[in-house]
Amino acid sequence: MNAATAAHILSYTTITSTELRTKLDSGFFAALIDTRRQDEWNAGHLPGASFVETLHLSGVAGTLLPPCKDCAVATYCHSGVRSKQAADVLEAYGFTNVYDGLGIVQWQAAGFALVNDASKTPACAAADTCAWAESPPPSASPSPPPPMY
């Protein structure tokens, strides 16, 4: 693996639950994506999260996430494995400001509570140029990356 490949693989930022909470409270993220299964979501999730079931496997990033590739987007799952895979998927679709928020295990260990509210529709902080889309702009939808296990 060359240096350029290694830099791409590690280009998303992994943050602690405390850092995630601080950024969430400040409105930093355009989207906080829960990548778990429906039953896990139903058991409780992070405040303000958007549910995109198994983003790390499904390849829906190009169709369900904000078309603004520079918006700050955070992923999380149960323990941090799927959130890392989802961060890789987002980067494969051209997202440049991706954060791995690890999982609810770390969130709860930091003393933060889960909620059971509805999934939030994310919107880019620059709403006039970037908003949640049902489908990607033409020519902005690359082939889905291979599944990550």
C-alpha cells in the first residue's frame, strides 16, 4: 500500500463520545447517522440521529445522504466496527468531512443517555446549497463500493 492509499483509508476522523457530544451540542454536524439494525435503533439511539440501516453494507450513501459532500457527517453503531465501515463507504462516495463517532457502548460508558425519538432528516448547515435528497444528482452516484464485513 502506498502513502496516498494509506492517507485515504485513514482520512476520516475518529472521535470520542465526549467529542461527539460537544460537536452535536454545537450543531457542528449536518448529519449523525446510526448504521445499526432496526431492532437496535428501536432499543435506543443518540439524540438527533438519522437512521440509515446498515449503511456500511447497503451502498445507499449516494442516494440517501446530503449531496453536499463537504458537510460534516458523523457515523456510529453499537461498538464502533460498523461506524468505521460506514465512514469508509461515505468517503468512497466522495464525502470529505466524515467523523467516526464509534458506538453506543462508548456513548453510554461516557455517561450519556440514549433516546427513543423519531429519526431526524439531516440537512446541511448551508441549506441553500445542500439538503437531504431522495436521489443523487445525475452523474453524482458512483457504483456502490464492495461490501465490508
